[in-house]
Amino acid sequence: MNPLTYTPRLVKALPPVRANGRTLKAYAMFADPERSGEPPKPDWLERHAAAVLHEPLAGGDHPAGFLILHRGAEGTYLLVSQWYDADMLKHWVRGAVVDAEGETSFAPLPQRDLIACVWELEVVKFERDAWVNTVLARGSTGRDALEAYLGTTFSGWV
């Protein structure tokens, strides 16, 4: 595959994931749309999200965010994002590592400065807009605003 060629990827919204006091909107992204019929099991995704978000909520942390499981052309990646201090986003990127027994874990990437690829950035942009429209525009991080945010998801091609 030529890295300079852009081919759209399919994104599917999944049920929300709960991890260490947070509720995360969940997405699966597929370089190969034929694999889209293989969504991750909710408990598997929850376990891996909790491994990234192993710290309890701290001051300024919101109990809401999103994750992207990207089954890319070169590997599988897990991006976990959590809203912080109203208008900022904490973000972790991990790459899949499969051990000799076939068990998957996610580890920091060798290039730790990476944020996201062009496909993942479309979901991040959607999530930014959803946060602004459902939380910040209301001027509240109360239950109604967070429920509106968690209920706003994307599925389609990016």
C-alpha cells in the first residue's frame, strides 16, 4: 500500500465503554471494510481501555471521553481520549502487541509524539464538535449535558 494514497475507512459506533469511573464513546475503524463485521467484544474493549486509564479520576477530569479501535493497514491501534478542565482533551495512543499465546495487549508506540492518523483525526474532529455543541454551548458539565454528549456518535466513512 502506498502511504501517499488516501482510501476512505469505515467507522462504526459501538456501545459505550466504562473504565475506572469514566464512560467512553467507542468506535471501531477499519482499513479493510470486510472486517467491519468483527467488532470487538465489549468486555475486551473495556479491559483494554481500563489498562490505559488505570489512574482514578483526578481534579479537572471529566468522566466522559471516547476511544477509537483502529484496525489499520499496518497494525491495530487504540486511541483513548478523556475530556479535561472543560475545554481540553487528554489523549493516549497505543499499538497492539500479540504475545506467543495470541493474547493482545496495547503498548505505547515507539514514536511517542504521534497523536493520530488522518482517518482518526476525523473522529477526533467529530468528537470536538459534539463536545462543544452538547456541553460547552450549554455552559454545563451536568448530567443532561454529558448524556447529550454520550448520545452523539458518528458512523460512516472517513
